[in-house]
Amino acid sequence: PYYIDLNQNLYLQAYLHSSDPNLIVFVDTCVASPDPHDFNTLAYDIIKNGCVRDSSYVTYYSPHSHFARFRFNAFEFISRHTLVYLQCELVVCRLSDYSSRCYQGCINRSKRDTSS
């Protein structure tokens, strides 16, 4: 466990253990929940589908494509729940594949219309 107070910054780093220098890591989704087995019912989206949902979220540049670095501010969950769990989904792509998910950024998925 990592202990943090309300309104403190939480810094995270993901690292891809690979010797292939042509890979890049992209943070697609990060969700917080007080329940480690349920990230849907009572959940807080920090970043979803590459779209930042929390105004305190900041991405940090890394000279190495194998790293994804970011931070966000401890939020309201912490004052209401003793423990908060994070679940992040990362995508690994080829460094120069500009059509890959890593280079698409924020994807707003539109709702489908249900017509007769």
C-alpha cells in the first residue's frame, strides 16, 4: 500500500520491460475504486479512452518510450474510504506506427442511436 493524504499528488510510472527500442507505452484508462474487485459500480475515472477526466491529471515527458509517467491529485474518495485501488490499462505499440492506438490520443466514443 501507498499512503497519501487528501489533496496530495500521487506520482505513477509504468515501465515496459522489453529490449525492443521500437515500442511505446500509452496510458489508455485509469480508474479508481474503493473495491478492488469492482471498478464499475463506485468508480472514478482519472483517464478513460485516452481522455483526461480528472483536471489534476498531468502527463510527464520521458526520453524513453518504454516509460509512461503521470500524476494526479488525491481526490474525494480518500476522505470517504480508507482504501482506494487503481486499475490502469496501458497499450503497447510500435514506435513509428502513427495509425496505432498510442498515437490516436483521446477517443470519445459516441452513443449509438436506437431507431425503429
